[in-house]
Amino acid sequence: MDRPAFYRFHQGDRVLPFTPEEYDARLAGLRAIMAEAGIDACVLSSMHNIAYYSGFLYCSFGRPYALVVTKADSVTISAGIDAAQPWRRSHGDNITYTDWARNNYWRAILSVTGPGKVIGYEADHATLSQKALLDSFLAPSRTEDVAAATMRQRMHKSAAEIALIRHGAQVADIGGYAIRDAIRVGAREIDVAMAGRNAMELEIAKRFPDAEYRDTWVWFQSGINTDGAHNPVTARALERGDILSLNCFPMISGYYTALERTLFVGEVDDASRRIWEANVAAHEFGMSLLKPGASCAEVTEQINSFFAERDLLQYRTFGYGHSFGVLSHYYGREAGLELREDIDTVLEPGMVISMEPMLTLPEGAPGAGGYREHDILVLTDSGNENITAYPYGPAFNIVG
């Protein structure tokens, strides 16, 4: 029996979230990066870059995947377990590698790059062992890290990307309303979270009938569980007076969007209302600062001063916002566009960024709990457009 190291298995119709012209434009941007650095071929291995340049969002399950881009070719490299699905969901060519022999993955990549070339790779994603295999199999004359350059490209959204992100923001709002309707004394966090997730997944299927559906999720926290932004859902039952944190995360073809809101069950005490209203005021102030020409660090320092004047800065827990696009809680983020003191990126039209101040007061303190509001804003020539519609603040979010 012939056991090839790799082969092509193409069947079915191709279905992608964007047009071929969109992917061609992204690849042209990558090839410009390659030309400037003198790179012959890029071997991209991260979920976010492979999805961005090809449309294919892989499920690793312990197997490596790649997108190999040369001056003429764009080829996804996928495992045999996936059959033709990667080809159907890829722009460009696709090669399937087999597991008849160890490292057939690298043999498939070599068939595209050839030996002795200048190879671009993602140093923030390639493990030490995979980098050693790259060096062994491809015998590059030189390697260049392209992670930062590709991130900078991804930070500037096309019109098609912004249109998809708008859909995501609208889907998140739908999840938020479903969660609000499910909040009542005695309901468990998991029950409320499922209501929001189900509503979003149904809406995504309605809007994108040809898409693949996966990864949409909700973090709904109550009481002490609100102290962290990424605390998982539990079976804790809601009680009257609880602080709540609503977090909706639709995933559409690898594109992440988010809605996050503070709520209370039935009533809110005076100390909690004071903290909540201060965080809402910081949220509104922060959104007013997001405009072209402002740096991430400058925006951060101004919000810091806002909180410091109210003796609340010590309760801030993380940066005030981040980029949106091909990213997720388990793969990829555009760290160059985060509202933190150590990020000096200057905001430009076409970027998409959140404003999400969060204050966490410890258990036992007046107003204890985690307070967070989150909107998504598209940077325009003169300012920003808020594409999140679900209301924030006490007037709408004391429920149940």
C-alpha cells in the first residue's frame, strides 16, 4: 500500500466568510511585509493568522497546522483527520499531511517552500521544538519573526471586517437582552448563561446560514464571582441585591465581539450605586477620548486620573480596552492595540477598540464586587462610532 507523506483531498463547494478579493488584499499586505524583510516564504502557525489570511480556523487537538505563503502561492497545511473540510474553508490551495510517519507536516511544508530559503515565522507561537524542526527540515538561510508585523496589519480593519464586527455587536446585544429576561432570584448562573448563549447562536445561524458554528459563549457571574473579568460560570443561585456581570461573546468565523454590563438583582445599595455610577462615568469619559491621534497610553493615563480624583484607581484591575478582529480567549490577541500605560500605539481610522473600565472592590468593603461596562467602537476620521446598543447603568440594569 502506498503511504504518501502528504496529498491533496479537495471536495465540495468552498464557503468562506469573505470574498476572494478580500483575502487577496490581505495576502498582498503580507507579501509587502515579506518583500520589505527579504522573506521568500512565510510559515504561519497560529489560529488567528491562518484564519486571517486564508479563512480556515483549525481545531488543533494536538496536531500542528500551517499556512505557507510564497510570492505566488498560499497553501494551508492540515491534518488527515480533517479530510477536505480545510480546503472547503480555505482561500488558496490546501495540502493534507498524513501520520504514517513522524513530521510529515514539515515534509508537506517543505514541498511548498523548498529548502534554503528565507523563512518568516511567528516567534510568539512556534514552540522551541517546532522551531528546531523548521530549522532541520527547511534548512533556512535565515529566519525572520513576522508576528509583530502581521499583528499591525490585522489591527487595521477592512470595510468587510467592520461589517462582520457590526453583526457580532448586534448579536451580542441580542444575547444581553436574553440574559436580562432570564435573571430572577433563585436562577443559577449556568441557567442564565445558557439563555444568552442559545439566543446568540440561533441569531448567528439566522444571519450566516453557511457558516460554521462554534465557540460562542457567555460568562455570567454573580456576587463574589464578579471579582474577575474571566471567571467561569458556576451553579451559584442568584439572590436579591446581588451584583451581576453579564458577558456575551459571539464568535463568527473566528471574529470575536463582546458585550459586558453590570447589573443588580432587584435592588442596589447606596455604596454599590456610587461605585457603579463612577464606573459608568469613567466609561463615558473613556469613550469620548477614543479618536484618531490619541495614543493608547495617553487615553489610559487620562482615565487613571479620572479614577484617582475619586479615590478609586486602586480598584482598577486591568487595561481599559482592546482591539477586535480575529481573536479569542484561547487564541490570539492584538496586544499592540490595548489601552494600557505601556502601549504607545496611536489610534487611527479603521481600528476597532473597546472601552471597558472595571473596578473590583474586595469582599467586606462597601460596594464589594466587580463593576464593568464594555462597548465596541469603530474609529472614524473624526472620532468614533459606538456599535454597541444594549443600555448601561442603573436605569436599565436593576432587574429580576
